[in-house]
Amino acid sequence: MSYLFISRRNVHARYYKTLLKHLDLNGQFYQMGKPDWRSLTFLHKSFNVNLKQVVQQQLERKQAYGTKVWQNTFVINIYKTILLVSERFRFAKYLALLTKIKPEYLVVWNGKKLPNVTVVMAAKTLGIKVFYFENGLLPKTVSLDPKGVNFASSLSRDPAFYRNFDPENRYVFSAPDLVPRASIKKRNRFDAIELPKRFVFVPFQVPHDTQIVCYSSWIKSMESLYDHVISAVKALGDPELKVVFKEHPTWHKHYVTLYEKDPIAVFANGNATPELMSKSQVVITINSTVGMESLLLGKPVITLGDACYNIDGLVQHANNQHELRECLNKVSQGWQMSSRLCNKFFAYLKYVYCVPRTTKDDPEHIQAVSQRLLGEDLFSLDRGELNSVPPQPRATPASQNDLV
């Protein structure tokens, strides 16, 4: 089997080059660059694919920054036209490249952002299979999935899948320590505040991330998230219940217009996220990893977007404002997740799905990546085989700064 790793000149490119030095497989790396005019002979084929969604999602990512220019109709139309032409040329370029190299597998990071999304479309047109890398769902891991990442991943959302996993309980999961992620330099510094006695915790997410653009159908901004949650909490009629928000530490924008907007809401930008999760009554998130880590603390979680952990019995999920109110009512009446289902889910992530990574050239990581790509690990087995294979020892990962 042959593998083609593709990336722009960035941290992923360096990571792929390191991997390929150690992986014992037929693989090569291609670094994205300028257009190849020899690929113009493939340009006519780019009109056979629909790139409108790609263009629209990229526009939404631009608009998420909140700059007024991206609300101008003239600018929007010019941008969409130029981007559509650009992506047709990109599609033709990688159709030509992949036709020439003929890899059996394409390896990319995420696959939902430009330019990789167009490269993936070219690969699928030629029937080339794709492996998708992404940051891991557990500390010190990465995801490497032949289907996709985040909500598009191979993870089942059938609770029976996890309840039937490892019937003899041979795989033991121990929750890692949760460490807050450091804020970027552009963010202001905030002091920790005294938290309300009872509160709902709502972490903000990065609005231009694919988690929002691609996997959040009814919440498209943090302002919208704020308004919907405040409305739902007020509908409970519980005057002592407050809402604590926290801005994402890697997003440059400060939502100052929301700080004093409603008396039941406070912003705890200076408090550590593990503290906010552990002291809350319930965590409401669109689809962030904070939701998963809240589960590790035994907290009820309500998701508002498409999340890979939207599993009945593990979280409550709301597709609209009415359902959000219903979910909050259930939690207020004592709904709790299934601890057994939770343990099974995280055991599956640790021992089967996630690829361990301490450093990019760590021998365990190299071996795990190789086995995933070659279809030789536990993830690649069917259910019957998986439950019959003895557990493979795996070191418990150390803490990682992956919480907001």
C-alpha cells in the first residue's frame, strides 16, 4: 500500500516528515505550493463537482471574525467568485497530482478546512481512500480516522456499541488530570471571581472553527449561544440558578457587550475550567472537548451541536430552543448520565480509538500510527475479534494543556 501525506508548510508538515522517517511503509510527503499550470488539462473536470458548500463554509469562517467588511454584499459576492475560481484550479491541480502519483491512501489534517477539503474532494473523485489526522479526544493522543474527525469520525453513537464492548471488563480507564489551556497573548488577563453557589457552566468556542461552521446547525455565534442559554435557564423559574460563561482562551475577541447584559449571567474568564466544570450543576456546550471532560467529572452535559459524544444516556442533546428547555428540566429533576456507559466509552477511546502521542517521534506513537494506517490495530478489528483479543498495555497519558 502507498500513502501520500499532504500539507502546507506548517507544523503538520514537520510532523509528517518526522513520521515518514520512522514509518516502515511506502509513503511520501507533498508540500502545497504554487499552482501547477500543467494541471489545466484537468480543469474541465472541476466543473463536475459542487464547490458551493466549500465556498460558503469558508465565507462563514471569515464572517465569524466579526469584521464589518464581511457583511458587505459586494465584498461577499466578489470573494465567493474569486474563491470558487481558485478552488476549481486547486481541484484540477490535485486531480493531476494524484493521477500521476496514484497513492492508495491520502493522509491530511482535519479535511474540513481549506485547502485540504478540496484536496480530499479530488482524492475521492479518483477513488483514493483518505486518512484524517486531528488533535486527540484524550490528552496526549491524536485521532487518525479513515472516515473523518469530530462528528464525522468513525465513533459510533449507538450506546449499545459501547455497552457491549469488553464484556469481561478487561480494559480499565483512569481519568487523566485536567489542566487549563493557556490564553493567547492577545487576550486580556482576568482575575478569578467568586462563583455563584449554583450555576450552569457554558464554555465559549472558537466561532470560525469547523466545530461551529460545519457541526452547529442552530447556534452560529457566541452571542446566539448566550441568548439561547439565558432564555432557557430563566424558563426554569429558579431565581438562585445563575449562568457562568467563559471565553475561549485561544480566541482574540472579548465579548464585552455581554458582560453586563443580564443579571443572571457572569463571566469567569480568570477561573480555571476544571474548577468551573466541577462546581457547576450542568455543563452546556455546542460540541467542545470541555463537554467530554465534564463527563470525566461525572457532570450532566447538554450539547447543542453535532458532537462525536452525542450518545443517548451519556449526554442530553438539544436541536432547538424547546429541546434545550426540556433538557434543562430533566437535569433539574435529577437526570444523570450512565456511569457504566461513560466508563465503557472512555475505555474504548483510550485502548482502541485514540492514537497515543507523547512526542512526534516516540516509538509507541510511531508504532500506533503505523498499525492504524496498515489496519493492524484493535480499531481495525470487527466487534467479535476485538472482544476476544487480550488487552494491550498502554501507558496512562500525562496531563496536557487541552482544556479551555
